Amino acid sequence: MGAQPVDRSSALPLWAQLQADLVRRLEGGEFQRAFPGEHALVAEYGVSRHTVREALRRLRADGVVVAERGRVPRLAEPAEIEQPLGALYSLFASVEAAGQRQRSIVRALDVRADGVVSSRLGLEESTPLLHLERLRLADEEPLALDRVWLPADVAAPLLAADFAHTGLYGELMARCGIRPTGGHERIRAVVPTDAERELLAVEPGVAAFAIDRLASHGRRPLEWRRTLVRGDRFAVLAQFSARAGYELSVAAEPAVRKRGARRARPAAAGRRA
């Protein structure tokens, strides 16, 4: 692609033209291995160092690059959203608490029977189940494919909910007067199917984490969930100390966009899902 010359007759400041052109080049796939330094940009665009520094400052403010004094600018690294495994953590709450826009594409919301899931919930195989399937997005980029089943006799009011911008547990409490109080999860690495890879927008060779959650209300199983999270956006972390012992947590990471990644601060666990 290369640089587009700045227009000195334009009313748009030179730094703004430079910023816009660098974003264009980033979105076009340039600078994936290395971002050019100040001297290189001064020579390439024929502008002053002050202009380059102002453009980089704006890119840094947007979370696109890291441009520290005395160091060569570089693309921002993926930020992490930390969530403890020992709580009813929520992708919905974590994404929004990190300052990213959370949205879901609802692929299915209906009542159906599923013998395998019913057995996991301790129910008869023909028991009607409310089924919700969502593609979870963070800043409009795919993060996870989420499939949830709940007993329809409890969760039927959820059929009227709009899950594009809301979490399951909040709606479950508001409409059904109930929410999970505990449960367990199993996390394993898997190879996504072709259809799943297309939905999650990952390249061949990128693995995913499958998270199976059985949540309960008191002693009664309430929810069976299978979440497929992009392997390049999720990590399992551990913290340990002599006093607290060994604790595991998970970290969901924003995808590295072609123009860089937005840096987010760690977020505490939420009760929504």
C-alpha cells in the first residue's frame, strides 16, 4: 500500500492526515511485524518530527500503538480481562467493565428437547429445554460462541428477552426470579469445526477453549452451557501465595486487529453471563 503524501493545502492538520493514513495502512495489513520509528516516518512523509509525534500520540491514545519516549513505536499488545474461576464470572460483565462494547448475535432462542443435555441436568430425556445460542462480540469482533440450555418450566419467560445487549443471569433473575448459586466447569482445548472457525473468524491452526458449565440453584441443576472461546483471546492464569495457596483464573483477550489492539484494564468478575 505505502504512504499517501500529505496535502499541505488541506485544512486538515498534517498530524491528522498522518494519523489517518497510518490507520489506513494498518487496516490494510501493513506493519504486522514492526511499526516504523519516528525517523522513518519523518523521511517517508516529509513532515516534521513534531507532526509525527502528535500523530503517534493520538494513535497511542486510541490504543493502536505503544509509543514511549526513547523507544521505537510498536503495535499495542493484546490486553487481558481477568476473571476468577472460583466465581460466577461473566464474559458480558468483563467485556463491558473493560471499556469494550459488548454485543451478541442471537442465533437461536427456542424451546426444544435434547436427551443428552437433559441427562446432564438430571431430567427426563424428553423434558422441554429453553435453548439460547449467541455469537459473543467484543468491540464488534468475535470472542466466543455460547450455547445454553435451561429447563423450560423455569426459563420460559426468557423467550421474550432481547439478548443482543444483555446478560443471561440478569434476565433470568428479573424474569424468572432465580439465578445460579454454584456449579462447576471443565475447560479443555479443542480444534474448532470449519463452521465454528468461520463464525469466530479464526485462521486454520488456531485452537479454541471449550468451557462446559453445569450451574445449579441450590441442589437443583439449572443450566448447562458450552462456550467456545477463541484460543488467541483466552488464557488460564494461576496465582499463588503461602497464605492463600494456589488459585486459578482465566483471562479473555481482545483480538489483535490489523490496526492494533485496544488496551483494557483488568476487570473484576461479574454475576451476569
